[in-house]
Amino acid sequence: MSTLFSPLHLKNHTLHNRIVVSPMCQYTAEDGFANNWHLVHLGQYAIGRAAAIIQEATAVCPEGRITFGDLGIWKDGHIEKLSEINHFIKSQGTIPGIQLSHAGRKASTNKPWINRNQFNPNEENGWQTVAPSAIGFNETDNLPIELTIEAIEKIIIQFKEAAKRAVKAGYEIIEIHGAHGYLAHQFFSPLTNLRKDIYGGSFENRVRFILEVVDAVKSELTTQSLWVRLSATDWADGGWTCFETVELCQILKEKGVEVMDISTGGLVRHQEIPVSKNYQVPFAARVKKETNAITGAVGLIDSGNQAEEILQNNEADLIFVAREFLRNPHFVYQAAIDLGEEIPWAPQYERGKE
């Protein structure tokens, strides 16, 4: 059997293969509420035999949304539809997950197919953004308000309450978003964190926020698996580095985080990313090698053979796929064909094998 179609055993869960649907924002919610678009969007990947599905970045408070169309889990009313979606995902043998997020200074923007401009707080669909330091992502952005200690503590509580709702909604994987220039990542990097208090300056201070979020979220979990997504580098001089990522992952592992979902970039406009096949895989490989943590690789992975090679090279334990799933919701079926694997299809789709 190929490694890609071998099971992966976690403490309380078993993934039936190594393919995970990466979080993909749909910008289609209203007031944070999921709808049938999300049911069909996520449900198709469960029909297609993905081992786990991580729901798009889901805001822990209204101000934490990237856009006004983002999913939310800041109030109990959000739970009902999310539970329905998770019930279907589980019925297909797939593990449902959620990515808890706060966008920080990158919030209050328009939907990307319209434009990515940031709304001002007094505009419809806009609000005041917050960040570790009052530095905008774009030169034309309304400056974020620097978070006070009290405001940081409030956000940590919001992550905790969101985790509690996520458990009620039936998620089995809870992933904390610490990548792509959103709030936790903004704390990590010296490029966006100029604070002089206990949340700024030293490495220990800059990672304090996410460690406190991890502790808060973990306190609400029972059998759920805790994952964290990280950008391993800012691709910019003076920013967050892979060396620091490895150090943070070692701490996270000791705190009980089961999977390190390793991506890169997204923090600053002047990043210089050498995009090419497998360009992010070496970062996952380094985290895996130096921490011995269960690690996921992401980015431009679009075939079963490519995914298998990454696993065979011991560069990752899981393969996170996003855009290829948009092109082919049944990517897992195709990957199995590519690798000569026989896997069960949904019986309703068995005719497609002929």
C-alpha cells in the first residue's frame, strides 16, 4: 500500500488516508452563519473520501472576520447549521475540523472577487481593525488600533468560547490559525509587533499570545485533536523565521498540539516568495525532522504521485490540499487511481469506476 493511502493514528482519532482538505474561505456567510453553500462545498469532499476536512477560517468574534462574508462561531446561534454539516461529513467516514481565527489588521476587507480593499470603520460592511501594533497591511489601510492587555485577554476568552461551541457543533479537529498574516502571526513577527510589554520584544513574548490561546482552547476539549497552522517564514528580511517556527512547534507539541500544519508567508506586502513546485515542503520537513511532531505539508500539491513522493521522502505525515480540490472535488479518487490503489467509493458513485 502507498503511504498516501495508509492510515494515520492520532491519540483519539484515525485518519483513513493522509489527505486533508485545507481551509478555504468561501466568503458566503451572512452574520457569520453557515448555509447550504457550505454544506455542499464541504460535503462533496467527504463524499470524495478525504480523511479530514478543515473548515475555512472561522472568526471567534465579528471583528475577527477577514470579510463580512466570513463564517463565525462567536454566538450559539451559529452552532445549528455547523452541526448539520458535521453530521453529514461524519456520515461519510470523514473527520470534520474547524480553523478558529482572528484576522487582526487584515480584517474588514471586501470579498476577493470584488476587490481586496479594506473598508473604513464608518462604511457599510466595515469595522475598526486591531493588531499588536498600529501598523497597516497596505499604505492606504485605516490603521489598526493597538491592542491593550485587557483587549488581548478578551480575545483569548473569545477563542476559548469559540472552542466550546466548536465541540458542541461536533468538530473533532480544532485548528488554531497562526499563519498568513492574521492576528497570531502578527504577534510572532518583529515586522508587525513593535510592542514593549509582555507580548512584544523577545521570542518568548511574541509567542505568548498563541500559547495562551492554545491553553484556553485546550481547556474546552475532551477527545478533540488540537492542531495549529503556522507560517514558517515571512519571506521578508527581519521577519519571523523557520528557526523560530521550529522552536515554537517544540513548545506547542509539549502543550499537546497534535499536528503542525506548516505554510508560509502572508504577513507583509513586500514578501518575496519563490513560488514553485513543493516550495513550502522543506519547511514542513524541517519541523518534522527537528521536533518529531506530526506535520502537514501544503502548497501547489496537485497529484497523488507528488503527494506520495513527499511522504516517501519523510518530509511530512499529512498532505493538505486546497486549490486542487476546487478543481476536482474528488481528488482523492483520482490520487488513488494514479497510485494504483483500490479504495471504496461512495456507492452512489460506483458507476464512475466503470
